[in-house]
Amino acid sequence: MATKHANLYIDTIACTTRRYLCELADYLCHRGRERVFFSTNYPIVIARQALEQFSEPGLNDEATKFFPSKIARRAFCL
């Protein structure tokens, strides 16, 4: 759905990167790398904790270039 509709994004709220489903990690590494927002659900998951585990799901360099900040900047025209 997120790749079909230009204004539809996936949000990772309340979930550290360690807990991403393998399907989400795979989607982030391929055609979904520009469609997933990084979020932390503070105060449940603090940003430092989420970012410390950032490399654990096996995201490739192309995915980490967009995720976590470029997507939000582009979506909100920042």
C-alpha cells in the first residue's frame, strides 16, 4: 500500500530497530526505503536506545541513508 499511494507512509512507533519484523527490514532495504518513518514513542523508547540498535536489523547503506531523517524532511517539506 505504501508504495502504491504517494502520501502513505509506514511508521515504526513503539518499536526499536531490534524488534522490526524481517519483512519490514527487507522492505526498508529495497523499494520501501523512502516510505518508512523512524519514530521512538518517547518516553517508552528513548531515541538514544533506538539509535544504538539501529544497525541490528541488517539495513543496507542505501536504507540507512534515507532512514531515519531524510524521509521526514521530504514528507513535511522541511
